[in-house]
Amino acid sequence: LIRFFQGNKNCQWSEEWLENVPIDHFSFHDNRVFRLRYLISTEHFVSNGPIFFYTGNEGNVELFAQNTGLMWDLAPEFNAAIIFAEHRFYGKSQPFGNESYATIRNLGYLSSEQALGDFATLIYHLKNKRLLVAQNSSVIAFGGSYGGMLAAWMRIKYPHLVEGSIASSAPVFWFIDMSRSVPQDAYNRIVKRSFLSSGCIEKNILDGWIALKNLSLTTTGRAYLNGLFHLDKKSHLKISTDWIMLKEYLEDIFESMAMVNYPYPTNYLAELPGWPVKVACQFFNSNKSKNDEELAQSMYGIMNLYYNYTGQKKTFCIKPDVCNDSAYGALGDPFGWPWQSCTEMVMQQCSSGPPNDFFIKNCPFSLKGQELYCINTFGKLGYTKALMRPHWSILNYGNRYPTATNIVFSNGYLDPWSAGGWSLKSRVMGSLISIIIKDGAHHYDLRGKHQLDTNSVKDARRLFFQHYLTMLLVLLEILIAGRMVTSDNVRKIGIFPPTPIITRNSSDNLWMTTKLNAIMESMNYEWNVKWYQSMPIDHFTYRNNEFFSLKYLANYSYFLCDGPLFFYAGNEGDIEAFAQNTGIMWDLAPRFHAAIVFAEHRYYGNSKPYGKRSYMDVLRLGYLNDIQVLADFAQLITFLKTDQEELGFCPPGTEIPVIVFGGSYGGMLAAWLRMKYPHIVDGAWASSAPLRNFYGTGINPESVSNVTTTNYVTNGCDWKVFSEGFVAIQKLSKTEEGRMKLNQIFRSKPGFEMKNFDDFTSLYSYIYSAVFYMAVIDYPYPTNFLTPLPGFPVKVQYNLLFYIIAYACQYATKAGINDEELAEQLYNVINVYYNYTGQLTDHCFTSNCTILSPFQNNDEVIAWNWQCCTSMTMQNCDRSGENDFFLNTCDNPDGLINISIKYCTELFKDIGYSSNFYKLHDTMIRYGMIYNATSNTIFSNGNLDPWSASGVYENSPGITNAMRNGVYIFYMSDAAHHLDLRTPNTCDPPSVTYERFQVTNIIKCWVYKNCTELPTSNPLPDNTGWHAPDNCQFIKHGYPWGYMEPKVYSYPIFTQ
């Protein structure tokens, strides 16, 4: 237990460690873990009380705990726990111990994104394990300087974990992409302002630089300077240019003293008196003429004040490559921040000299100059300029925060870093608040109460208090709504495999398969195949400088500069199939003057980072996951909007709205892309997205199977044909005679017949896949999305007035017959799925014929299985009994999770898979299942779709609040998997047509700025009395599809 004094308070904390923190949160090529240190105080914490969470900076975490008294002052009033989390690679949180800074292969894991991942993991641990009864605790992030940036970004990237942030002195916009609003010489301009307002005379400082240069020209002068400044022998000035070392050393002092210009004595970066800048100005406030020696003495005066206010230091070392002396030495880890400034935190800073500042001019800032510094500093570790990504921070975190809420950005007028803050003026924009403290230095407001505090900082802290109360009231409303959600009243969902994969040839995880001809002529869409050739393989670490080519399909024939970009977030398959089956984008594009882009998902189709070697081992395959592909899409969209050969030809200042479409897993990506990159994506249509199909959401894992079964039984199938039929084929599989009968019934491919009982699992999986996917794509007209099928393939022929073709359920209406006849009925059902065109003469389903199956692309099978074995660890099982007609897998004594891990380990054992790659809570931590911070997203599901069981609905946590911010929920009768994204058709049920009509008007409002009020959604028809017509035809450009178009706003007139 460590104690320290904060004002008159005796504060204390315990040092604890979070074990098994992943080295890499964003890929699965490295299974190593490390220990993250944090300081904790629960002295005032009560059940479900708030958690005050400090997002650690670039230094030892104790330093921030001792200098962030505001948290300690507020904790008793709010019964809060206090956490100070240490930033990886700083303090004691060294992932590789003494080797952490040895090579870029280690140091490359030092980044803000990885640190945020650490903090998110720690918050999840605190709320669910470490603290007693904290599941409903609100988390408020605090941070100053770089820690303030992290606090703001925690709220922006993880709003489901952090209810609000106090981001003090956070230069969130100090990046080269923001150079117009943050001039490169802004920092030193404010340094000058602070010193001159404290009584310094600018000419004396400028003359001081000249004096140092003059004295360094001679041996006598250099000897004088060596003695005057008490320089350590190893940093003596020996040649005339050595004065530059002394100049830079002194510049750091001016710059850092302006940061810590507090009204009372402190020891944050150095032991200093109150208002140290004013004290320092005693050396520069004389109007008396001085010679070079006297001017040099003034320079020594400020150095001695900063480094030796206590009088204990005897010598000073100014040579950076041999000395530890630094204006920022108190932070420790001297190479941590330089590394970050050489990778992601590339901040433009330089001195323009008079009249901007009183330093020697070294502007303009250049990336080449920064690259040279970085290579000189880290080249011996393997650094190359390819590791510098100067545009990434703004691309990743944003140059604006359109959806951010509950963040207080505070800046001090005296603080040089204030130039890069969210706002240079006090202002309120929604629940984003900017506070400018007129006599405040660097994160002065985060310090504890002091008798010498200025009135402006007291006012700022009062505003913090008021804003925090507002956050608590919002959270209370969310929690009350959240308690209403139970697993019984949440609807069902689906797209991926509903059961654990049993054999290598199982198609459960595959849903992009067939290359057979369509039953119904499809619309012909045209596109250009393009490649983005410089996509980073790893967006989130700085150790892999490899790039790959990402494929995308583009059609700009409808685009005008007043229009949006319609962007499809590619799923687990060839992108052409999604382009051909997402007709709504093509249908609406001319009306919106929209550009159309379909982006392929990495590791699928032709976008394989390592070509044929992409699946060879975890070192390559490990970069396949959802968060990396979201970064791909964000980078691609930014490129498309700015490149002259794409959409960048529009006049300067043109804002091109981006609407992301996605179905199934693509729908999940569309929603997550809006959540993670709202500064890039203006809205998302997430159709049939099973976003809640994960552990810990309250969704029953057997829900998908229940919806599948309900679909069949409702449409005339006999439940017992399936439930008893599966038992029958299991029984037949146990004997040689029975297997012979099954081979005959299921037309087993010669040479690949069932030979033992183990082959039952292959046959069962083969049947299961057909039954499940036929329910998924139970469309009202013939399609060939996964395989050629008739319209409504699940339905039975009730009578010729309703349905012309007899489909699957006509083969499953008679239970109570013998085992062979039950097996025959099951065969007839699945033959609709696998062989509706009649081209197959036999079926191949045993494990040794995977490659021979015409319905599988083995690459996609491997890739999707990999995702299911890493971050997409979805929960699905079959309950049997009253829930569904499948065999029971929910009650396996080994447990579903253990079975999945065992399967994954066996499947990928040859390429280096480790069981700790199976991330059970990754999606929960990364994206959350509380949607109060979500905006401009359409969640649509159909009642026929098994995956609808785990979609997002009105009763999902936080949705009530989110619906005020452009979130819409549509639940369509008689609709299967993302039917609403397909080309409009005369056979579409009224519910789908009216949903599309409403969605189109919502997108209008997202796209056109003259829409000042979001449309309200209306209930969809239940299709009572509706029947699909006999002749189904596509409808081209049919909006408003018989409904009355709203007149609230109109399309802009644009001439190009």
C-alpha cells in the first residue's frame, strides 16, 4: 500500500497487475501476453459506484497519480473507485522486460491503439471480476496531455465502456493533416506569449542566443560556457557548432517551463517554485545593456532554475546521446515518446523566429527531416521510413467528432499545447464542452485543490462536476432501459454456422459457394475492377511494414459532386457475388448521383495479402480479422474521396457523404464501421447483422435453431420428420447394413461412401447445412445467391392458388414411418438445396471429399473458420426438444466453448494456432452490446431469417436513446436474409417494399444537408392476405414504389 499527500489529504493506492494482456489486440500472429500495471484505490467505492479511470501517459504511472488530485478530490463525493492505468512500454509495464526497446519487433507494439486496447481490457476486467458489484458502474476517463488524447479517444472508440471523458490539455488535432488550423509554429508562439506576459523582455532572450553562438566560436568562449553552465565533461562544448546542443537543451527548458507554469510550487516535471515563468523572467526583464557573458549568465539562470531549484545538482549533461538529463526526464523511458513521434504521433512543430517567437528559426517542419531524425535514432533497431504513418492518427481518430458525446476538452491559455486542442475558445456543442482556463498551464485543472488556485480553474472544476452529473443521469436512464432486456424478449438472428463445425467438409461456416446458373435472369451490373495497392497488412503495430493490394469494384457513371459514395463493406467471399446481389445500391445510385464501390474483404476473393501463402501459418493468417478490415475500408474510403483519379476531382471543400451498406457479416462490418469511424462514414445500413450473437449478450445460443425450425414448421413441414429423421440416420450409421442403405438413399459419390460411424457427423453436417441455408435464403423468387433455388424454397405446396412449385416441405410431411423412409424424406429436402437444377448425379459429403464438392471454395472455408476461431467466436447450439428439431448440442458435457477451442486447435494445429487466440470477449470489449452511443445506423431483419435471432431491436440495451440519434429498427415479415438489400422485385412482400421506401428517405436526410430533422419510422405491414404473384420481375429504379415521397426537402440541383 503506497501513501502520498495530496493537499491536506493522505491518499493511498495499491499496486496491482492485470495478467495475460495480449501483446497484440488486433491480430493473431503472436500469442504472447504481458502484465499491465495499474494503481487502484477503493476506499470510497460502493456497489455500482463510478470508476474514475486515468488513461496513463508516456511515463511512470505514479507521477500521474501524484499530480491528478482532481480524481482524489471528487472520489469521496461520488463514492468512486480510482484507477490509474499505466501505458504499455512505460514505467513498469514493459511487455518484454529489458528487451522491450531492443528491436522494432518488440517496440513496434508501442502505439496508442494498443494502449487503448489495454485500457478497454482492464475496464472489462474491473467491472466483471476485480470490483465487487460493478457491472453497472459508469466509467469516467481522465487524462492530461497525451493522456487527455487517450481519454477522449477512449470515449470515441469505446463509448460502450466509457460514459464520459475529461480530456485536459489534449492536442487531439496536432497532426500534419490539421496544419491549416494548427500552424507548425503555434507551440513556440504561445511559449513566447506566456513569457512576455510574465515580464520577460523578448530582446534579452534573442540576444542570449546570439551570445551563446558568439562565445562558442572561440576556445576561450567555449571554456567559459563549460564552466558557467557546469557542464559534465562528457558534454563539454569542444567545437564551434556544439553550441547547438546547448541551444536545444535550453529551448526544451523554455518550452517545458511554459507547460508547468502553475501558481504554486510543484514537482511534476521538475522541482519548481510557483509561477516559475515569472521567476525565470527575473533573468530577462532588465533594460540594461549586457555583454555576451552577462547574457549567457541569464541563460544559465533559467537552466539552473529548472534543473536545480533545490540546489542539489552539481553538473549538467546536455549531450542527448550520452546523457539522461532532459526537460522531460521525470517521465522516464526516454525513447518511448520519440518512438511514437516516429510512427503515429507525427506532430508538426518548429520555430519561425521573430516576430512569432523568440527562438532560432528552424521552420518549415518537414517529414523528410523527421524521417532523418527517426532513422538516426532508431535505425539500429530496424526502423525504416515506411514505419512512419503521419496521416494515420487523423484517419483513425478523426479531424472532427460528429458523434462524440460526454467529453470535456479543457485547455489553459498559458499552455503551448492548447493550440492543438479541440477548440481554441470556450464553447458547447451538444455534450462536447470546451473550457479555456485563462491563467491555466498544462492540465492545471486536473491537479488537486490548492489554496493558491486561480478563480478560472475553480470555475473549470465546477463545470466538470456539473457535466459529470449529467453523464450519470444519462447512464441511469440507459441502465433502467437495459434491465428490461431479457433473453426471452429479444428476437432471434443469423448468417454464419449455427453449430460448431464438425468436419472439415462442413459447409456450416460457408455461404458463398455455387457457380451454377441462376434460375431467374438477374440484373446485369457493370463495374471496373480496381486495386488499392498500398494497404498496410497491419494497421495497428509498427513492426510489419508490408503492404498488399485490396480489390474493389467501382462504378462512377452516376456520380455528381453533390452525391454520396455508396460503399459496400465486403463479406467473407468474392466481392463480385455481393455486387451482383446487392441491387438496392445500384437501384438508388442514379437518384442520389452516387458513386458505387464494393470493397473486398482481406483474405477473401483476390485480396490475399500473401497470395497463395496467405493461409500458410499464423504469421500470415493472423492479420485476418474484423478490426483490420475496418481499417482497410476506412483508408480506402479516404483515398477514394481525395484521389483525383477517383472522386477527388470535385471542387475543394466538397463534402462527399459516405453511406455504408452491408448484409450478414457485411452488415456487422457496416455497423461497426460507423461506430469506429463516424468521421468517415455518415450512415450505415446493416441488414441481417447478427451483432448480438456472442457470449454475454443474453441471447440464447439455441435461438438461431429455433427460428430455423419455426420457419419450416410454419410452412408445413412435420417437425418429427426432422427430429426423428436425424435419430434414424444416426441409428443407421451404426451398422454396415445401415450405412449401405444411407449411401444408396443419399446417392453417395462412388469412392467416397460412408464406411464407419464417424461418417455420420459428415452426413449430418451436410444435411444440417442444407436445411439451415435454405431457411437463410428463403427468398420469394428464384435466386442463385448461394445455390440455385426456387422462390420460397422452404414452403410446401398448399394449393396451386398460393404457390406453384412444390418445395422442400412437400418432402417432410409424414412422420412415424420407418428409418429408411425418414432418411429418404431428408434426402429429398436437401436435394432441393444441393440439386434443384438436377445437374448432380450423386452427393459427396464424407470428410475426404471436401475439395471435390462443387459447393465449396476451400480458401473461404479456411478463412471464415479462422475468424470463428479467433475474434468472431459466436455462440450457437441446438437444444432439440421443444426448441428445435436438431440433435442436441447445447448439453454437451465438455461445454460449447471447450469443444470450439478443441476443434479450432485441431483444425489449425499445423500452422501455429494457440488456444489463447480464441477470444471469447473480444467483440464485447471492442464494439460493445449497449447501443446508446450509436447513431445513423439502420438495423433491419426479416422474420424468416434464422440469424434475425441475434439482431438489434428496440429492446436492445441503449437503443431507446440511440433512436434519437438516427438509429432505426425494421423487422420485416416474410423476409429472409438481407432480402431488403437485393434488387426490388414484384414478388417482394409489402413489408420489404415499405421498409426500402423508408430507408431511402432516411438516407436522403443523411446525405442532403438541407434536411434539418430526421425522419420518423413507421410500422411495417404484416403482409396479411399477401401472396407472391406467379410471375416475378425485377423493378428498375422504381422508387417510391407506390408510396408518396415526402416533400420535407428536395434534391439539390447540380450541374457538372
